[in-house]
Amino acid sequence: MPLHRVTGNNLDIQEKYNLKAYYSDKFDVEQTSNLSLFLYTHALAILAKNANGSVIGCHLYTFDEKGEIPEIVERDLFINADNTAGKLFVYNNHFCLVPSVLFDPSVKSTFLKFSSRVDEEKQEVFYEGVDSNNLQVVGAIDKEVLLVFDRGLPDLDITHASSLILSYLLSDKNNMLGQELYVFAEDGHVFLAGFGGSELKIFNRFPVRGEQDFLKYTFAVLHQLGFDRMHCRITCLGNLEGIGVDPGSLNIYFKYLLHEVPKLNQTYSPGAEGFKESKLLEAYWTV
């Protein structure tokens, strides 16, 4: 049920940042145990969870510039509640995957610099293990942005959004086909993951703002993997319309293309499940 408790001083921030709010029927901010925050290029989602891990409320903001983030953080109901614990998932191109047997956390920035330009004076580098800690996801965020969140949530963990997507995919890796491609749509970008059987072959993020971009990167990945577009199963998740793609128009290019709702391990207190309307993976899956 969106937008039914944003009142008083929050009305102006609701309008300025196109805030969409969802709350449980018996919402009480004091029941908040921890927060999950998702920082996109031009959006911020904040999920408030109770002690049982169920979502009791969600705020979804959109903004034009990262300079607007401090105002959102300073005024958000969840962040400014008594709770100070949270986990921030960062969506950007500053990430890489490293097998744990090769990974040395003392030189984490060196691994990241193979795939991304990183300025250690201006960016904070972090990492997290996935797939039973067999794989390390290394990421980075601007320190000035991280400081904004740290002020509001002193007990803050940080990870790259890739860890969420990979946990979703790798939980089902034993059921993958010989040629399998997954596409996750989010805020002007897609993550593309290719599997050959149970083995992850490729994983990357690309800017997509229309069908031509979508086809360009999808065909490039298929070519790199040596997959046949008439035999590869391609599964799309997320809001394709939000990146300018009509799912129905893609069927002429691929024989086995699916547009699915993600499987669910996220739980909601009754009334808060309206956040699933966003079609974002984090509305269905949590780690």
C-alpha cells in the first residue's frame, strides 16, 4: 500500500524525489531491527526489516545527482529511527570477481584495478564472499557518498549489488543448462550472466537505454561465449520497460526467451508487499 504514511514535513521530500512508500498494515518504525539499502545511479531503495527479517516498510526515491543523496539520508524516516544497523548494496561499474583461492584482501584494490579505474584516495574498496565463499566480489564507492550513509547508520556494512545477483543465480547453478544467459534490468543498466552448465562463464554490467543497446550487448556476450541464440535459454528479470525494451519484440531474435518473476526468499509483513511492484530483484531476494 504506497504513500499512506508520508505526512507533515515529509510531504515536500515525497514530491521532490518522487518517493514511493510501502508500509505494513501495523507499521511501527520502532519495530525496525535493521535496514537494507540499495544505491542505484539515480535511485535509492531503503527496506526496513523487523527482528524476524520481514520487511515492514520500504522507501524508493529517485534523484538526478548524487549531491541530492545527503538530503534524502538526513530526512528519511527509517535511517533516522533509533536503529543504526544496515547493509548498503552498491550498483555501479566498480566491481570484479576473484576466486577465493587467489584472493588476498591486503591487495583488494589491485584486483579491482584490472577491471575499473580506482582512486584509493577518493574511493573506498570493499569485498564480500559468495557461493559458500568460493568467490569474492570486490567493489568500490566514493568515500564522500559512503560518509553520508555512515553518519546516518554508524553500524553499516557495504557490498556490491553483484553479490545479491550472484547469490540468486548460484543458488540454482546445478539446474543450469549447457547454454544459459540471465539478464537483470535495473535503472538504465543490465547485468548479464552466462552459464555453461553449472559454471559461471561471464558476468558484467552494461548501460542499456533501448532495444538496440539490449541487443548489442546480448549478442556480444553470446558471441564471446560461443552460444547459439536459437539454442541458448535467455531469462530476463526486472522491469524491461524501464530500460526502454518491449519484451514481446525480443522474441523474433531469440527462440528460448523468458521474462520471469524472480523466485522469492524475501518475506513481508502483511501490507508491505506492494514493493514487489517495482520488479526489482531485491523485492524478491535477500542475503
